Amino acid sequence: MEVLRRGITYCFLFIAPDGEGLREVSALVASGAIHPVIDRVLPFEQAVEALDQLLAGGTKGKVLVSTAPAAVTDRN
């Protein structure tokens, strides 16, 4: 895998819904302490393509799916 060759480490995190945790993360983002990395935002109609892109690798951040047309950044 490319990440291993480059010495990059990563892990998966599975969490349960947690309102207090979400408020904490929201405050960290709002303060600039952490910065979410978003690769692109695709329209809901391209949800399958968004998943394909994630599975193929090569994205630098999250690939989001939106129902708001104004949020779309990539219309492949």
C-alpha cells in the first residue's frame, strides 16, 4: 500500500452518537484548533461515485455527499 511505503500511519475510529462530544469537536473547529480536511463535495446523486473514490484511495481528506447543490465542489 502507498501509505505504508511512504511511512504514513492511520487508524479507523468508530464512535456512537454523542451530543457532548459533537459540541466539543464543534468548538475545536470553531476555534481553529483543528481543521477538517475535505477533498471534495459531491451531489447526492453521485453517492456511489463518492464511495468508489474513497475505496480507490488517493483522496486527501473526506469526500462529502450533499443534498445542497450550492455546496458541490466537484461535478466530475
